[in-house]
Amino acid sequence: DGGITQSPKYLFRKEGQNVTLSCEQNLNHDAMYWYRQDPGQGLRLIYYSQIVNDFQKGDIAEGYSVSREKKESFPLTVTSAQKNPTAFYLCASSITGTGRGANVLTFGAGSRLTVL
Amino acid sequence: EDKVVQSPLSLVVHEGDTVTLNCSYEVTNFRSLLWYKQEKKAPTFLFMLTSSGIEKKSGRLSSILDKKELFSILNITATQTGDSAIYLCAFYGGSQGNLIFGKGTKLSVKP
């Protein structure tokens, strides 16, 4: 079955540590996205990538980094510079990054990060 | 600034009730409006609306867009406990051409 796999589902880290969240898709989608979800805040865009080896900052990119070395993979690193990293992180993909193919996102099941 | 406003933010109803969820937007370069349902983790796609006045329907759920008044509604008739979820509205467009989400409406359906 095609879909998006995020890992780990739950992650705990101590303050000052970097952590990397994995996102893999086998949908052959060109575009991938990372969103952060906090209670009562909806989904906010962190980074997105419309094509391999290219990515752009979203609305809340500070304290995060990404890479897109393969079409299937778009890992997110939460660095120690992120002041309030405890949140639910959702990865998504779309057929293309622009035009009609960019409208409908397919989401992964999410990763919940808790900073102790 | 592009924004999407959903109301109410939370709603509690009983099984069998009909509910209407609202989504208003102020955007540049509007292309489409989408509704998602999030039960526990991954949001799942419900509808995409691009034209005014054309109702999209799927079972007990329906949605319509008014591009003149800049809003959309999601109707759920004969609600069931399985409808309990967060319903997210998003528009595609804006200055960067990305999906911009509202804060969601949390619907709780009591038996």
C-alpha cells in the first residue's frame, strides 16, 4: 500500500539535544511538507520541498532544518535553537508542488516530540 | 496577510443532530479550499472546492463554497459518534502558493 511513514511515533529528548524525525513516502510524489500542530493552533508550515535537492522555508522555519537528497525522503531535524519544540509533527506529500497537483496533501500519522 | 478562520472552535452535539461548520478566509490568489478530517493522527481529505455554489457531497457530509462572501461550510447530517474529530479547513493559494490551514473545529458527538 502506498503512503507516508513517519518515525518515531513518540520521541522524548532533553533540552539542548538535536533530534531528527523521519518521513518516507512511496507515492512517487514530487512535493513534501512538514507541519507542526499545537493544541488550538491548527497546522503551521515549517519547510516544504517541491523537488529533490531543493526546499523552502515555511512560516515557522526557525530552529528547524531539512534535507531532500532522495525523492522518497524528507527528514526534519529539530535543533536546540528551537525554543519550544514540544509538539505534534506531521509530514505530508502532494503529486506536484504547484498547480492542481499541489492541492491535495496526503499525511503521515505524525510524530509526537516531547522535550523534558 | 492571508488567513483562514474557522468557527466554532469546538462543538458538542448528540447523535442524530445536524451540524454546520464554518470557514471564512481572506486570501490573495485563491485557488481552492479544502476540508480535512483528523480523528487521531493523520488528517484525511474530505473535499476540495474551487467553484462557488456547487455542492460537494459524500454520504452524510456536504460542503459548499461562496467565493463572493469568502466562506465555506461543511454540513454533517445525522451525526454519529464516529464523526467526532477535528475538522480542518485550508485554502490553497496565497503569496507562496501553499496550503494555509485554519485552527480547526473540534467536534464531539455524544451517544
